[in-house]
Amino acid sequence: MVRRLFLFLLGLTAVMAAQAGSVVDERVYSNAMGRDVEVTVVLPTAAEGPFPVVYLLHGAYGHERSWLEIRPDLPEVADREGLIFVTPRAYNTWYFDSPLNPSVRYETFLADELVSFIDSHYSTIASRNGRAITGLSMGGHGAMHTAMRHPDVFGAVGSTSGGVDFRPFPQNWDIKEVLGEMAANKQTWDDHVVVNLIQNIENRQLAIIFDCGESDFFLEVNKELHQRLLGRGIEHDFIQRPGAHDSNYWANAIDYQLLFFKKYFSKQ
């Protein structure tokens, strides 16, 4: 009896493992920066494609596997939903092309080089209709910044707990290393915050979702982005729910964003 139970559990474990997607660690060369960038790709097990791609951006002090640490079940999600997840490492660059440091060109890397690499190496829907980008905190800003400046590349965009206006925090998260001190570079800072980029897009040009916890220090700037989008007549989903700026909140919030992206993909 014990042996039968053991064999049953062993078989069940094998079936569950077979239903989980795979994780591939890549090093993607960036011509813009002259070096390799660490990228993790989470793939569904199904052989047939092509698949939509969701680019997941980490926050400050994070790395290419931060989202896997927050949601270890991402391979299962990839398999269940038929999605490819791509999570690049960007250090504390805020995903900018730095006006100060020519070796920091993450906007170019994300919107051009990484997308080209993923489309050429994996079975993707190689158009904006099959691409979404989102992230947490610094990555939420990076996703919005990249999509609003490149709506021809990404069709849907999200942000969770995003630093969509970091000007209230001029000494935090190494931003001044990328843009310079705010006091001496006010126009540069103004030009790089998401709340000032919405004039780049028209209504329904991007499918937009963002959320923030009620105990999050970025709540007010997210509410301001919501109001500015309303003022421009740009349709979007904004969700405010209980939670703080932490992994418990992000692990829950990403499910709602993936549902939003799946609905977007299904309409294309």
C-alpha cells in the first residue's frame, strides 16, 4: 500500500512538473551599451506558438530573477496562460538612456535590442499586438516610460506601485546618478517622469493598467497620473487597494495585470 502511494505521488509530481514552463537564463549583447545584459526568459512548455510576450521589470536594487522570487510559480503561469515572460536586469538605471552616462542605454536596449533578440530566438507574436510591458516600483515607471515613448513597440502597459513621478524623492534610489542632481537638472527630470509623458499618446493607443497600495509612499503620484490621464481623456484602469510597497502586494497585483493583458491579447 505504501509503495503504491509512493508511486502515485511520484507520478503526480512528474505530471505537475511536465505542466510547468521552463526558465532560461540569457546574456543578451547590447550594441548601445557595449556589453551583455542578464535576462531571464520564462517559457510555456507547449511546442506550438507563437506566444504573446510580457516584459516584467524589476524595482530598484533588484535583478533579472526578482519576479521569480516574488512569484516562484511564473513557469506554471506561463504554461497555463500561454505566455512568455522576459525579465531583464537593469540595476538602478530607471530604464533610461542616461544623458550623463553613455553606458546606460536601457530605453534603447528594452525597446529595440531586447525585443529584437526575443522575437528572433523564441516563438513570439512579433508585433505590438503581442507585447505587454509592466513592472514594480522603479520597473513600473520604466514600463510606462518605455511604452509611452515607444507605442509602436508595445501595445499594452502596466505598473504596480510605480514611481511614476520620482521628483518628490530627489535623493533616493540613485536617480541622480542617471539624470544628475535635480536642482541643477530640473528640465531633465521633468522630461523623464511618466506624468509628463502622457502628451505622447492618444486615447486607446495603449492599453493601460496601473495600481498602487493604500499604504504605499507612491500612492499620491499614482493618483496624480490617474487624474492627468482622465484630463486628457485617455482610457485606463487604475486600481487602488489595501497594501504596502512590498512583495506581498506585488505577488497579488500581478495577477490582475496579467488578466488585463490576456484580454488585450485576445482582442488583437
